[in-house]
Amino acid sequence: MTEHTLYDVPATVLKVMAQNLENENYPVRIRSNDDHASLAAAALWLFAKQTGLDRDSESLGTVLTDFLGDLLHLCEQFDPDTSGEKHLRESLRTALMHFEQEKEERLY
């Protein structure tokens, strides 16, 4: 079995995943963890388009890394006396708890 990383996946896969939500009303009703992934893909696809990373030659890993870097800048903008990294780490810890819970849930 071949191992793949996010750097093996072209950024344009985000566009395909985001299309899963094209006919959805807002707010999007989450029925499965695939819906969670599609929402994230839609947000990252918008970011990729705005930054010029919306090409097959760019990877999902690159888009995600650049987006996370920008999140660090955003966190720091709202609390310049504290590290943006501290705020992002706290948010990631909470997000991981939510992710673990959602992985176990059966959504309808």
C-alpha cells in the first residue's frame, strides 16, 4: 500500500469536494462527516482562488499550510501582546476534541 500525504493531493481536489455543497441552502445542514470535510474544502478552495494556489501544480498541503499561517496572523491581530500561536494551539485542541466526538457520532 502506498502512503500519500496532503502534498501528493492537487489543490484542485478542493473544488471537487466543495461542489458537494453547491445545491445546499444556508446554513448547510450537516448530515455526515463528509459534509464537514466539504465545508472545509469550500473555505480552503476560496482561499486557494484568492491566493493563486488554485492549480493542479499546487498541493492541498501547501494551501492548508498557507491558510494556517494566515490564521496565526489573524489570531495575533486580535491580541498583539500574546502569541498568535498560543491562540491557534488552544483552538486546535478544542477542534480536536470536537473532531474526535464527531468521528464517533452517527449523523443523520
